[in-house]
Amino acid sequence: MTLDSVLAEIRACRACAPDLAHAPRPILQVRAETRLLICGQAPGRRVHESGKPFDDPSGDRLRRWMGIDRETFYGHPAIGVAAMAFCYPGTAAGGGDHPPPARCATLWRSRLLESLPKVELTLLLAGRPRCGPWVEGPKARWTAPCAPGQTICPPSWVMPHPSWRNSGWLAHNPWFEAEVTPYLRRRVRDLLAA
């Protein structure tokens, strides 16, 4: 199955419609040339409204971490965004968003990833140190497992989600922005230049 046909099916998906208080709007941005895949949990309300992944303050922080501007983020064919769930899951009663429904990843994840053979690096943005089926083991670390000075990088990095909700964690762990983001910028620059 081609990437275009998988994307058409994803964009037409309404599997979660009975569970949502709003119309499903699958949001993702991938191309056949995608080499860097960014995977968060699910689009937020602002992204649901705009239809563009990371079109919110979290996206501003993520782009700053990556060392790129909006034009590059949305326009460079090597950058792709495909969350665990493609639709905004809605607001939970206690505030914040509902977790991404597992149904979406079950339906689409394998087919989508099989259609993206050029991906060299996947950024797994976790709200907490967990990433569902992305990472083996019960606990994933909030660190890029490829530290400065290493010559071999794993294909996936688990990182904190750039949401304001993680501002406290980032303030208590300044090494992340001091040590990890400069290395991330170099890796992104290399991927985009190739």
C-alpha cells in the first residue's frame, strides 16, 4: 500500500467518532521523504482548530529545541509529524486533555510506519516517562539516549513533551536544554542537509 493511500484512509477515519464530543479531524504531516518523525500523544485543542501539528506554544518550544523555524518545520519534506492518535481526544473533566485512544495506534501505526522507510530518527515526545507501544520496558527515560560525543545514535529518542505542563520538570532539569537540545539541533541539521 502506498503512503498516499494510507494517508487518505487515515484522513477519512472516523473510528473514534462515537467517543468524541467533536467531529474527528485526523492531523498528521508526513511525506515519502520523511527522515525525522516527531511523535507526540495526540493533537491538542488549538491544533485541532488549526489543522496543523504543533501549531501552538508547544510547537514553538519544540522548534526552538530543534533549532528550526516554522517555515522549515512545516515545509521541509524530511520532517514528519504523526502522533499516537491523530485526532484531538477532547478535554478531561479534571482539566487537561484525555489520553490518546489506543484504537488509533492499533488501526494505523504499523501501516503508517511501513510506508515511511526513510525515517532515520524518531522523536518520542512523552507527557510522562511512558510512550505506549513505542518503547520496550515499563519505564522510558526523558532523555535523548544519544549523548554528545557518541558516534552511533539509536533510531528513537524519548524526550519530554514540549508542553507548558513540563515547564517545572525542565526548570528542575536544566541539563536537558543545556546538553540535549544542542545535540538535537546538530542531529536535525544533519538530517535536513542530507
